[in-house]
Amino acid sequence: MKTIILLSLLFFANISLAQEKITATNGIINFEASVPLFEEVKAENKNASCILNLETGEISSTALIKDFQFKIPLMQTHFNENYMESDKYPQAIFKGTIEGFNINIIGDVPKEFNLKGTLKLHGKSKKINSIVILKKTKNGLEMRTDFKVQTKDFDIKIPKMLSMKVAETVNIKTFFLFHNAILANNP
């Protein structure tokens, strides 16, 4: 009987430990480096993943560079081969913390938190400070960010003849939806 009780306690302890992290596997990352009066330079990646620790507010997000899709195929080829060197640097990785995160204070009204972390891209790392917006919906927990990065911070070279057509400041927007039963327990 003691063995059954002990095994049951271990089983439920493992379930509660496993539930402190939730995952989004089809996150969306948009970036834009357009310059007025020239062809738009923007792409979307619908395959980004993100893990959120519900206890600590730590997040980790990964996106494959080759998953960014452009309207113009040649632009996508140049992006992967010439700028991002995606065979050599296949991923963008962000690791950080949502400051003051508490799942119990997030409801159906968007709530802003500070997000601090490090973005690793093109073999370089850069500290990122941004606002993250969290909101519960009937589908789960939504997380949105909007921030800017400089191409020079990641040693991404834009040829002189294209420097007037591609912005050095890149706008990045992310959207992740975490589907998880644990959210149902936290109204």
C-alpha cells in the first residue's frame, strides 16, 4: 500500500513539474527592412517555436532563417545566401525573461511586461529590451512583441549599391499562441 501511495505521489509530482512550461510551435515572426519609395523588404516565418516557463517567466524562442518567406523568390534567395548566410547560421535564437511575470494576473485584457534577453543571430549576440504583451483568449495565452534591431549589430552586410533600398534598422514583430490545459486552471 505504501508503494502505491509513493508511486502515485511521484506520478502527480512529475505531472505538475511538466506543466510549468508551455510551448508554442507555430509562432509568427515578421520582419521589415523597407525604405520609402523602394520595393518592400519584408518576410514572414510561420514556424517559430517558443517555450515559456510559467513559474519564472523565462522564455526561449527559435526560428529557422530559411523559413522566412518573401513575396519575391529572388529576394528570398539573396536574403539566405548573401545577407543571412543561412547555411552557416541556420537559426535565430532568443532567450530572456518576462519581468514580473505572473500567470494569475493575466486575463482577457492585454497586459504589458518588460522583456529582457539576448538575441543570437548571424553568429552574433545582442541584448534586447522590449515590451511583451500577454493576454488569455479562449484558444490559450497570446504573446506579442515588437522591437527593432540594427543590421550592423549582427554583422549583416548590405552592399553599398543596395544600401538605399534596404533599411539598416529592422522592425521585428512576433506572435505566439500557447495552447495548454494549464491555462484553464488559471482564470
